Amino acid sequence: MELAHFIGAMAAVLYLMTSTQAWQQMHTQRITKRLSFFVLGLVAVGLHSVFLWLQLVSPQGISLGFFPMASLVAGTGALIITFASLYRRLEWVSALVYPLSALSMLPLFWLAYTTPSQTLLHGLGAHVVLSVLASAVFSIAAAQALVLLFQHKQLKRGRLQGALASFPPIQTSETMLFELLWASFAILTAAIVTGFIYVEDLFTQQVAHKTVLTLAAWLLLGVLLAGRHLFGWRALTAIHLTLIGFATLLLAFFGSQFVLEYLLAQ
């Protein structure tokens, strides 16, 4: 087994171990468990980073295809969750994010990326980094929205059951969702601004649909946050608009890339 594959396999195992501990941690407040959770998650993210570096970075440049970008976004989301766990109980979201991070590495074990993209200038590099961060934070917000949706459905039936009974109150979950949405909006705004500044033409045939969809997701997110502030939108409205916005951003960032790399390239 190649070194990169061995490191990737170790990262996937640690992600799954951390996810298992996240489910267990939902039933306890013990600090030792939380510290163990943090250390496992941090090592898993570190190995994930090394795996991506070995697989995608060469003297000629960096390969940023569909699956590498998806794995980079997933790993960034796992990193954010890991550090956020120090001051927020996010184990229920971690139980979703860590397995997805492990899954995101699997295609890179078999798909070879031998043609690196050209070296990015600093401004364009900043745009790419901000785009990845925005996608990662929005992904966490979407996971939190799903948790809130499950809570809401069970409360309508009378009471929370199973693992959901160990989750924070629905008001706390809702507050955390909007914290994540505000962070997503701020980072996505910065990504869009740097895109208009540093990308030569955001409305060329290759990227016009990506630009339009990204702006649509940004506008939808802005409407949701304005509705929350002005009209007190809560619960189902926030959940549905969050998931629609996330799907739009996902389509913008990855849909066109998948078509270009795997459908039109055939």
C-alpha cells in the first residue's frame, strides 16, 4: 500500500472512531470524553490533510478537480467542527460530518489526478480558500438544519425519543443554526467579492452558471437572515430555506465541475 493510501485509510478509521464517540458523547457531559473527542478529531483532520497533500500536490501545481474539492470541503468542515467542539456541544452534527469526511476520501484512492491546475495567484487563491470555507460552514449549517428538522418532527408527535432526547433544546439548536448561517453569509460574501475582483470574467460560458447559482444561494441566505431579523422567521422556514440554499450552492460549486470532468469529457 502506498504511503498516501495508508495515511488516508488511517484518517478514515479515526473519523469513524470519532463519529462513534460523538454518538456516545451525546449521553454524557464528562470533560475527559470531550477532550478525547477533540484529539481524535484533530488527528483525523491532520491525516486527511496529509493525504490530500500527497495525492494532489506536485512540483507542477495543485490538482483541484471535482472529488479533490469535495474532499477538501469535507475536511475543512471536520476541522471547523473539531475546534468548535471546544466551546459548543456539536456532537450530533459531528456524527454526520465525520463519516462524510471519511467517505469523501474514497474516490481519491482509485482516481489519479496527474494534470495539476495552473498555479493560483494570491488574489485568486484567496477566492478559492474563501469559497471552500463558505461551502464547509454552509455544509455544517445544513447538517444542523437536518438535526433541527428531526427535532421538530418528533416534538410534533409529542416528545423527543432515542438519540434526539440527548440533544440540546430546540431553541438552542435554532440559535446555533443562525450562528452558522451568519458565518456562512459573511464568508460567502467575501468569496463573491474576491471573485469579482480577481477572476477575469465571472460570466464567461464556463463559469456563468456557477456565478449565477452562487449569487442565488447568497441572496436566499440574505433573505433568510433578514426575515429572521425583521419578521422573526423560525423553525421550518429557516430549515427549508437553509436546505434550498445549500443545495443551490452545492450545485454551483460541484454540479458544473462534475459535468465538465465526468460527463462532457467522455
